[in-house]
Amino acid sequence: MSEITSSAPPPSRRGCLFYGCLTCIVLALITGLLAVLAVRAVKNKLNAYTDSQPMQLPKVEMSDADYDLLQQRVAVFADAMQQGKPTEALILSERDINALLARSPQMKPVADKVHVSMDGSQVKGQVSIPLSGLGWVGRGRYLNGETTFDVSLENGVLVVTAQEIKVKGRPLPETFMKQLRRENLAKDAYKDPKNAEVLRRLDTIQIEGDRAIIKARGTQ
């Protein structure tokens, strides 16, 4: 096992930037959405929207050898994309995405708080976030939620809209969801120049079954 692991070359800096960007975007979408819910919870009796214990999220197992191969696939795609060379689409399974979330160094503080799944054409997220950041009012409380998103990217424009949100197993009121469905939850992703650069170089993101198919501009 050690020979297999050590023989794999480290991912290029471009590759690190690419999958770091993807995982940060996914995380920002889910945590940003539930941050809105946290504010709503404070206004509408915290206990009604939060729990005293974190929700147990699924654990993703991936060997070091498989993770090295995943990093290499992402790095090859990212290098070609950055250099404007034709390349095959990058296909990421649920397992791949959750492994990147769990093992990317920049995700370490929140790696055990997010789990992503895909179903048909939608992305689903389970999140369990401690609310200690709200001060004494959130001490010992957790925002446990499940979200369903529509995700698309056309010509470098990422659009993510929430279709359903459940907190403590209960869907949010439809009056609230009607307003939220009009919002592009990915609009702030472009405020980070690195994220914006990567997104401009992408052509499409499609969710098919349990995988994401990511195509760079110029991909056949």
C-alpha cells in the first residue's frame, strides 16, 4: 500500500486550486443557506428549528490510493482547463465529492458537518452546524438540515436554487420557500477572484444520476 501511495505524484497547484474552489462553493452554498435559517430560528424561537445534538452524517470511505487517483484526475482536468487545451469531461461521483470535502486541508474545520448526495438532476445536502457562533443564545444548539438544490452552469454562470429545505425533519413553510427559490444562492461565488476565474473557464455542470459531469470550455 505504501508503494502505491508514494508512487503517485502530488497534484499540481492548479489542480489544488480547482478542487478547492469546487468544494468551497459547495460548502458556501449549504452553510450560507442554513445561516439564513439560523437567523430565522433566532427570530422564531431557537428550539423550534434547532437540536441539542448534532445529526449523524454518512461517512465516506476512500483508500489513500483511490484518493491519490482522484486528485490526479482533477489535476489533469484543471491543468488542461487553465491552459485552454481540449480535455475530457471531469466526472465526480458522490463518493468523490465527499472525499474532497472530507480530505481537502482547507475544509478540515467543517469536514464532518457536511454531506453531499445527488439524485437525478438535483444536489442534496445534509448539514449539522453548531450555533456557538451566535453567542450564548446558540450555545449547545445545532442546526440540522437537509436541502435540495437545482444546479446548473452555462457559459460560466453558476445558478443554484433551493427547491426544498427540511429542518428537524420538517419542511420550511411554502411561503418562505417561494421567495427563496427566486434567489441564486451562488451569486456570491464570483466575489472571490479565484472562484470567478475557475468558473469562467468552465462550460457546463450537469447532474446526472449520482454524478456531476463538469466540462471545460472547448471540451468536445
